[in-house]
Amino acid sequence: MRSILFVCLGNICRSPTAEGLMLNHLASAGLADRIRVDSAGIGGWHAGEPPDRRAIAAARKHGVDLTPLRARQVRKTDFSDFDLIVGMDRQNVDDLRRLAPKQSTARIGLWLTEALGRPDEVPDPYYEDDRAFDAVFDLCDRAARAFLEKLRA
């Protein structure tokens, strides 16, 4: 595994949280220079914007800085530039499979299945309160830690 792309609907809540956590854990493990990590959204509504302020606040409580991240939309080239593309929910995965060009070399999967072996989704906290963003952070943190262990194995 050399690269992973995290994908959610707009790339301002779940996928940047997962990206920031994975970057943080890879850096702590001394692997940041060996695995490329990025995030994107199915839609481009928030392109160029930072993550949602509530996602930033949830991550900041745990020493993870999401402020340098900027939203972008999934590109056709992502399907050859990344080894693994993970959606945060089943609709994201379905959309990714629909968008994937025929010559795609990336494996597409559900984030929590890839990381934890569970068929669960990361819930979208956008229309929820701060507690939902904390819960998404905790879930993505568990997944990122477990995925890092898989990478080390």
C-alpha cells in the first residue's frame, strides 16, 4: 500500500477527519514519507474550503490539526493515482464505483470494513451537533489506528 484516498459527500466533515488522523498516526509511526494520504468529496460544492469548524474543533481537542486541509472533488485520475479509495458510507462507495473509469487500478472499499473488518458506515455529522463530530472523530481514530496496524503487519 502506497496511497489511500478518503471520500465522503462534500469533503468537509468525515473524509478530512480520517485524512488528518491517518496523517497524524503515520507521522507518529515514522511512516509519513512512505504512504500518501488525501481526501476528496463526491461533490465539489466545498472545493477549496477548509473542513467544517466543528470537525476542526473535535480534532483540535485531541491534538490533530485539520486547518491546513482543503476540500476537493474526486477526479478521474484518483482512480489510478491511489491504491485504495475508501468511502465513508455505502452511498459514497456506490458513487465511487459509478465514477471509476474502466481502466481504474484503485481498490474501492468502505472505510470501516477496510480498517476494522466491520460493515458499518461513518455517519454524516453535518446536520448534527458537536457531539456527532466528536463521535465521528473517535470512530475514525479507532479505524485509523487499526488500519495502521494492518499496514505494519
